[in-house]
Amino acid sequence: MTLADWLTYTLWAIFGFMMLDFMIALFGSFWAGSFDTTFLGYLKDIMFYVIPLNFLLSMVAIDPTGWIVIVVYFIGGLSIILKYVIDIVRRFQKMAS
């Protein structure tokens, strides 16, 4: 397990939770009969959350300490994962009520 593996797994987890949130929203709207497409919200999330993380990865080479940018990357990745977990819980609470 190298650092590059952990960086890759963090990005996979972000996309996994993003896909899970999308599938829950899609099935919920399908069963409710509204079928609201929310693609633009997920494109915005990729633009505002994932691309800045990739930008941080490109800045690792110019980091004089070698660990500050990586720590910021992991903090950002974990906060995005937490955002999607909270969104998923809210969707389940909304579907239950």
C-alpha cells in the first residue's frame, strides 16, 4: 500500500458515494413518479469538488515539505465523502417520511 494507492482509493470512494447518492435519488424519483433528472447538480459537484482535488495532486511536485498538499487532499477527500454520506442519510429520511 503506497501513498498513490491511498490517493486513488480516496478518489474511488468519492465517485462511489457520488454514484450511490445519484442512484438513490434516481430510484426515489422513479418510484415517486416525478423522475426529476438531477444531472447538473452532479456535474457541478465534479466541477467544484473533484477537479480541485486533481489540481492539488498536480501541486504535490512543488510542495517543499512533500506532505502538506497530500494532507489537504485527504482532508478534502474525507470532507466530500462526509458530505455525500450526509446527503444519503437525508434522502433516506425524506423517503421514510
